[in-house]
Amino acid sequence: MILKAKDLLVTLHQLIENGSTGSPAELAQRLDVTARTVKKYISDLRKLGAKIEFCSHLKTYYYSEPVTLYFGYKPVDDNDDPSIGKGEEA
């Protein structure tokens, strides 16, 4: 589920970046999701700070400011978490 959402967001980002999303309905069809899902993802990206606009003339979403999308995680290192391995002394 998480990887599917990540892939969807990466594809959405690329389409927005290229200014080639089409209308919300067309974008939903391209991504194989509902128009409601597209609007939710756009809203979520906006909440994260992405400046996304829609051009009704070109019928596409686009970024009005550059955006970098990245995903990642960092495994917890025992040395990073002071609560791990620290017992109370008797």
C-alpha cells in the first residue's frame, strides 16, 4: 500500500513538473484513481508546501515554485536513541 502511494505520488509529481497532467478527470484516469483521490493528493501536496496551480487554458496542474519530492527513512541506530539499552541502576 505504501509503495503504491509512493509510486502514485512520484508519477503525479512528474506530470505536474512537466505541466502535462490534463484535467483532473484525465489525470485520475491516467493514474487509475478517482478524481476525488487526485484532488486529495493535490491538497495533501499543497498542505506540505507545494505551490500547485491549475491552468484552465492549458488544462494542467503546474508548480508555481520549484518543488523537490523525496522519500526516505533512516533506521534507528541504538546509539541515536538514548532510551534504548539504558536500564535503571540498582
